[in-house]
Amino acid sequence: MKRHLFFFALLLFIGTSEVLAQEVQEYKTKILGPANLNYRKSPKRVVIADFQVNYQTALTLEDEKKGGKMFRGGLKGDAKAALTLVLEGLDQEALQKLTDQLYEDYVKELQAQGYEIAPIEEVWDHKAYKTSRDKRWELKAGNGPERGERFGMLLTRPSTQKFVVSQKEFDKTKAGIATLADYETSTERKMGSQKNDFIFNKVVVVVNSFEDGQGEGSKALGRLAGTAQVKAETNFKVSEFSVIKYNIGEVMPRGGIEVSDVLEKQKFDAFQRADIDKRGTDYGNIMTVWSVENREDSDYITVKCDPKKFIKGAQLGVNAFLKSAVQELVDKSN
């Protein structure tokens, strides 16, 4: 009997230590906005206009160096390196359930700090959204993961609540007409600047699994040498590009929020040196012909993932960020 009890206790210890190994690393959040940003006169009512969690399940990196005639004679071919990493083992239904739970935890945290969650209709029926509303906006709940803005991203929204969602996406990295036509950003800015009976809130969280592992110095050397190279590594964290908006204030995690023991630390690279012909082939006194080939190194790698560890790690990291964001709101309200 004692042997059985000891064996059970050992199993319990192993299971507990496996869970305890996953920890949120030290992090800080910052709130961006005007120097006098505060919510002292704002009502303690929050409308969560949108709540999305983006899970990175793949990453692709490419580097290409174009060849051609060389400065001191000769010919250089094109060199290309490409690397694609894909997580293996994730269940999309589990990601949707996690997002539902994260939303529920966030609402409870706001309520615990004395904030009322106002109905989404207060944003949907607001005058700022009435211009061409049927063409620009839709009121929708999450219905399973969908493709995000970037390759490898799965975008999820809670299935338990509807949100105001833009019907058209714009590339915010390009200037010009597209930027001017980005009614989503301009409308949210207008909402945050106006005096309303609520605090306008939008949550966009990005959970990264991979990142570019090549520093700027290494990239610069590669450009000088004419070699194509990409590097990537596993690094599970809530991305530093995650943002939670409260009116015109934006809470972001400085450098991101890392969680230990989610993915095995691994590094990957693809490298290709250009083919060079400096001497050429002489055809008598008539001409010299140079000949090179274009070269490419392309790798597709699946990275094994323990789905339980991934879900637990994402829950720990995202909840830490959400809780800190609410605290930033409270601090600016006092």
C-alpha cells in the first residue's frame, strides 16, 4: 500500500513541477499618449469594441541578392535563401476556447477594479460609425480562427460576444492614399478623443512562437558580401507589438512578455553564396563569355509543439498583459 501511495505522490510531483516550470518572465508595460493623459474624469464604464488574439503558427523569411556584372570584371549570379517554420500539433478549436477564456478573465479583471462593461451597441450606434456603416463595418463574434494580416497568423475573437469589425483591411506600412483611406484607425482615434459616456477600448494581442534571429550587423555584412542568409529561432512570447487602447492611451509590453518552457529553444538558418565567374571563357580574339548559375537554399521545417504547454503558456502570458493593462488604466484614473 505504501508503494502505491509513494508512486502516486511521485506522479503528482512530476505533474505539478511540469506546470510550475512554465513561468512569466520579468516584464514591464508602458502607456503611450499625451503627457497629461489620465482618466480621472472618465466614466467607469468600458466598451470593449474589439478583442482579438493573434497566434503565430508559422514564419517565413527570405533574402535575395541580385547578381550581374562585377565592378572589376566578371559576372555574379543571383543568390536566394528562404526559410519557413511551421508549428506542428496545435488544435484550432483549443485556440478558440482559450480566446473565449481570456476574454472572460479580462472582463472579470475590469469588473474587479470597479468598471462596468457597457454594451457593444453604444459603439455600434455611435455617430462616428454611422457614415457608410453597412459598407465599412460589421458586428460579429468569433467563429473559430481565421487568417490574420500576416502569413502564419491565426486571428481569433471571442465567440461569446459581438465586436465592431472593419470590413476592409489596409496595409498601414505604406503611405499615400491607402493610409488616408484607413477609416478604421481614423474612426478609433476620433472615438478616443471625444467625450463619451464610456471609455473606448480595443484589445489586440499577438502571441509569437518564432522571431528573426539575424541582427542588423549580420544583415549588413551579408549585403556587402553578396550572400543571401536568413536566421530564425523559437521564442515564445506576447509580442511587443500587442496593444490595448483606452481612448487615446495605448498600453504595450516593453520588449514583449516571455513565458518559459513552452517551446524548445531552437535556431535555424538558410545560407546561399552567389556563383561567381571572374575569368570567363575566351573564344579566340573574338569575345569572352562569362557563365554563372542562380542558386537558392530553401528550407521548410516543422517544429513540434506540445499543445498543452502552448495553451498554458499563452494563457499565462496574455493574462499577465491584460491584468497589467487594467492596472495602467486604474493608475491613470487616480
